Amino acid sequence: MTLLGFMLLLVVCSFLATFAFSILMVALVTVLAIPTRIRALAYPVLTVTLVAQAYFWGLWAAYCSMMAMEWSASATFPPIYYLVALGGVTSPIGWMSHKEMATARSGGEAVGIQRGTVLYGSIALAAYIVFSIWPTARQTIYPWIAG
């Protein structure tokens, strides 16, 4: 159980999280795009997508926190695992933001992407800190994940 092995695991899992998030968003946008043509339904649809994304990034933070806790249990310097996992929490969000910025068609769209990155990055970081300090919170919100 080396730090390098932990980092490799986080890289692989970050890729999988990005892939899973993409599938989630395609499914949500496809299903929820139909009623958005009706102006009154636009905000409820946006709320559903916001909640789904926040839940997903909270889940990712819970997973990173759980892995840091497990891998650091037998380490000589446990805080390094928490710091590496902290970077792992935000890396998929940052990578996807970078890719979205490359396709932005206007300055307004780029600002929207930055706002979303800050919002979801903040949610993920806050969740990671909470789940690292209070592991029981992770088990309360996501009882179906191991740990």
C-alpha cells in the first residue's frame, strides 16, 4: 500500500468518475430537455440537474475520503493520503471544465462554465472535508457505499 499505488488508483477512478458523470448528464439532459421548451418548467429542470450533479460530486468526495481513510490507516505519514485525495476530488471537475472551456462559443458561456466549475468544485471540496472529519456523515448520506 504505497502512495504511488494510491495515486494510480485515484487517477483510474477519476477517469471512471468522469465517464460516469458524462453518462449521467447525457441521460439527464436527454430526458429533461423535452419539457424545457415550456418556460415554466425550465427552473424545475435546472433544479433537478443541479441536485443530481451536487449528489454525484458529493458521492465522489465520499469515495475519495473513504479511500484516503483506508489507505492512510497503515501509513507512516497519513496526512499525505488526505492531501492527494483532496487533489483527486477536484481533478475530474477541473479536467471537464478545461474541456468545456475549449468549446465555449462566447464570453458569456465561458463565464457560465467557470461559475459551474467553482460551484461544483466547492460542493465537492466541502463534502470531502465533512466526510473526512465526520465519516458517519458519509454513511448517513451514502449508506450504500462501502466503508
